[in-house]
Amino acid sequence: LITCTPSLVGASMAGYSGKAREDKIALAGANGALDLQRSTLEELQLARIYTRHKTEVCLATGYNSEEDDDTDEDEPDGEMFTERYFHENGAPKYFRTWMKLPAKGSLPAAERVIEEKHFDVGGVCRIDVHFALGQPYLSRKHFYENQRMKSEKLFFVEDERTMKCRKAGHWRDYYDGGQIKSEIQYD
């Protein structure tokens, strides 16, 4: 719960009068607290908790980001890049999707991996790494030549810039037939 001071609520009420103003001031509970889970977008914007614009997108007729995008400006560091390398026979060798992280304080700029895959000469994926945006977990899977999973590991990433992380969840190793060889669970 967030405590709202009358001056903050009153300051954000410019343009409202009479009953509308009373309704808006009633956002804060009797104890002066605003419930973040139950409050509407408008209530959170009025209390200056949430400052971004609300965007509604209809994908039924298609979406053109140049014309239909009425959202806040993208940050320059939000662009994603994909590198693809191939073996001499044309089979995939290495795919990597990443984004640039700008320098922050004393830390230098960095590249944040989102997805990385390594393939053998036959085109079989041997290593698959996923680190989704907005998620603190990195998943790493290794595969046998027969495309069955060899191992799967999960890491909790404490710092995405330095990739400081710790073991998390189930770590499993498999026989080439698919049966579990060993399993460890980390907290």
C-alpha cells in the first residue's frame, strides 16, 4: 500500500470539479492508502505512481509500428541484434540474439544475451541458451547428436550486466536414450 498525501492527490486533480473531483479524491482509502493491485490505471496515473501512457493495439487489421504506435519513445538501448553464422556446407553453426546495455555508473557498456544456439556440422542444435527479457532466469540445454536432451540447467541471474548468477531449479542429466541419469534441485 502507498500512502497518498492530500497535497499530491489534490495537485493531480486540476481540471476536475464538483462531484468528479470528490470521486477522484476518494481513490485513497479511509486510512489514506492506495491499493496498487486493486487500483485502476487512471487512479495510479492520478496518484503519479504510473506515468506511462495506456496503449491499446488491435491486431485484427494488422499493425504498422511507424503509423499505429502511439506509445512512449523507445529507449535507444532497447534494440535487439541477431548474428547468424553457418558452416561451410550451409548448415547453421551459431545463432545469437542480444541487446546493448549502455554504460551505467562505473560499469562499462555490455551485451545482454537473449538467445544463443550452437549447431554441429550436421545442423543439429547442441547447445540452446535462453535468457528472456524481464525474467531473472537463464536456461541452458545441451543435446546429443540424436537431438535428445543431454542436460538442462537453470540459473538465477543476479546481475544481467556481469552475468553473476547462481544455480536454481532442477538440473538434470540424461542418457542418450532419454532416461534421466541424474537430477539435483537447487533453491
